[in-house]
Amino acid sequence: MLGKRHVYCLLIVFLAFFSVPMHSWANTELKQEGRFVDVTDDHWAKNEIDFLAHAQIINGYHAGQTSEFRPTQSIKRAEAAKMIVSALGQTEWKDGTLSFQDVPTNHWARGWIARAVQLGIMGGDGTTKFRPNDSLSRAEMSIVLVNAFSLPSKGAAVEAASVFKDTTGHWALAHINRLYYHGIANGRDGQFFPKDAISRAEFATLLARTINDQFRLPLPDLIEQGKTNIQGTVTTATLNVRQTPSATGVLVGTLQKGQVVDVYDLNGYWAKIAYNGQFAYVHKTYLKLRNIAGSPVKGRIIVVDAGHGGKDPGAMSGGANEKTIVLEVAKFVKEKLEKAGATVIMTRETDVYPTLQDRVNIAKNNYAEMFVSIHTNSATNTSAKGAEVFYDSSTNPNGEESKKLAQYIQAEIVRMANMVDRGVKNSGLYVLRNNSVTSVLVELGFISNAEDRAKLTSPEYQNLYAEAIYQGIVKYYTSQ
């Protein structure tokens, strides 16, 4: 099994294929929205390549007056570094330090590689080399796809049985099987060819299948007809199952904590499930809803609460105020979640002041499944600094789930924004204790501390904080 650092390396190469449009790199790439001369009408990956090109997701090479896609050529790690950093909305880190012997100071991608390393999304191979010109195998790519898109498991038993003749006992078996059962990769002639390098055409095909359902392969018969893409895990000790979607509906049974049910429909707060051969209903507040395939947050209803606002500026220091900072971060979070398919409800999008109860009501009135409140901290002692996330287990019935979410978000903020780790804390804050769904309150850092304040007021770090919150939410939804 690859180490975590190696997986980060692989992740960059794959994600390169869905970067945003950019200027030419190393004077070899040319943005191309149309056809490539070496991708003919009968090319096996034409539709997928054209789809990504028209979406300005992939680029071709300038060749005289024409452009080539070079479908059989593999992607280089240095090229991937720039593409993924640009995809994340970041810029090259020209002053960044690197210890890799094969990335000299005059290397065209050095700044992009430095930024990618700083963000924790790639690294070396465990030695002193970055391997900027290396390509990857199909087995390695299976790990990249699963980790990059947080593709959920179809079950341990399914992933342990080899689908392809040449993957029995292979170190990447579970990841290869997961691609197969998500309709992303099906091998050739009953084999997966795990040692083969991935070509640009294969990259494009796998990416198109991952981000656009119209390119997916027919799914194996693991999901029965009629089910949605959603499963729910019971989060309370005992969950009532009712004949109709109402708290007064006839009680037909109960589910226990940890039980997993297939969801056939969602209507308001009620989830339609199968129980003893009949359709029945449970309250979705006590289910952790999880997408079986595709984006982990697609369809999830998430409230993003920018703290304070209007007449309440929140904490102030050094000319900065809390209400302005957290609104900018909240907007970034909204953008990232919506891009991944979530339904995002903002408690405020302008400089207004909803009361604490207003914020709770917004969650309840919109059938929310998660509540994330964003704040900055302050202290009379200006040396106090760092990030922390709060949850409540005193009255919130999803206190345990809230703690898990808090831990994932805290870990990502500490890692991505290089913040002092103040941990997660159980506290009966109003918007937490009066919510019933998984709820957290994020303290990004101390506005009263000069070092933290510099980050909190930086647009670059505001985007990083938002990315960390987003990644924490994704990890929560993909965890078992």
C-alpha cells in the first residue's frame, strides 16, 4: 500500500485534468476549446476529450497552426503541480523553499510545486526527489481517483473479491474494484492491466466519467432498481419506523444505532425506506445520509452561518472586524459546496444581523442536515492564537456526529492554514444546543493576535479556510 505522502503525489497528477483554464505552461500548452488534430471523429475517447476541452478543463499542445492533444502521452508531475494549484484558485509560491534535488531554482514549475507542497496536496517519493517527469500506473491511478473524489465503498465483501483476472491479491485491489462498481473503469478483456501507464486519453475518459454521469458505464447490479443514490446510518439509540411520513403515523418498528438503510425518497424531514418488505418512513434528522456514488455532498442540505453582522461587528482588532472576515469565508464555503452539488442555505449573505434564534430557525425551516457557523476568536492576551471548533452534546441529539465533523474540520484548518491546534471542544453555544442536526461552530483564529489576524484578513487564507471547512465536510460524509 502506498504511503500517505505518496498518495498525495498521485492525487496531483490526476486532478491536473480538471484544472481551470490557464495560460500556457513551459510554452508548450495552448488553451483549446475545440477539436484537436490528433483526436479524429472515430477516436475511442473523442466524446470525453471534446467534453473536457469545451469546458476548458483540459488543454492541448501548440503544433504550428494547429493543436494536438497527444492522447497516448502521459501527464508529467510538474505539469500537474501547476494545473492543480491553478484549479484551487491559488498562485505560484515564488519564494517557497524546496529540498528536491531534481527541481532546481530555475525549473519552470518550481513555484507551482512549492505551492502544491505547502497546501499539502503533493510531495516527493520519500527520497530527495520530486520526479517531475514521471508518469503513473493504472493501479496507482485507482488510488488517486478514489481519494481525489472520495468515492464511497460498496462494502468490504465486494472490494475483497477480484473483478479482474490480473488483480487477484493486488495491493490496489479494493481501489480498482471501487472504480469498477462506480462505473468509472471496466478494464479490457477481463483484465485491468494495473502496471500500465495512464495515457492522456485514459485520463480524460476516467475524469469525464467521474464528473459527468452521462459518461458513466452501466453500473453492476449492486443497487436495486428504485433506490436513490443515498444510504442512511442511524445516529440515535432507537429510531422509530412509521407507516406514514408523520410523527403521528402508525409505529411499525424501530431501528438501532449504526443500522444502515437504503433511502428511496426524501420529503422534508422524512426518509422513505424499506422495512420488512414494505415501504416505511423515518425522521432524517437521526440518519447520517451518505451518497453511494458521485459527489459526497451532492443533494445534502447544509446551512452556512456567517457569525454576527449588521449592528453586531463581532470581535475587532487592528482595523479588522469579525463580521466582514467570516462573511467572506462563508461565501467561499458556499461556492465550493454548491460546485460539488450541495444545497447551501446562508443565514446571511450581506451585512445584516439575524438573531441567534433566526439562524436556528433558518436551519429548521429548510430541513437542514448540517449547520456550520463561522467565527473568529479574540482574547485580551494577544499571544493567544490558533483554531478551534465547538460542538454540543448537552441537548443536540447529534452531538456525537457533531464532534466527528468538528474533528475533521479542525484537522483540515490546522493542516491547510498552518494554524495552532486548539482542538475541538464541547460547549453549549446557542446555535449548537438549539439545533438537532449535526452542528459545529468554527473559530478560524484570533483576530486579537497579529499573526492570526494577518491570515484572517488575507483573501488567500480566507479561501484556504473555506477549502479546509469544505474538505472537512467531505471527509465527514465519506467516513463510515
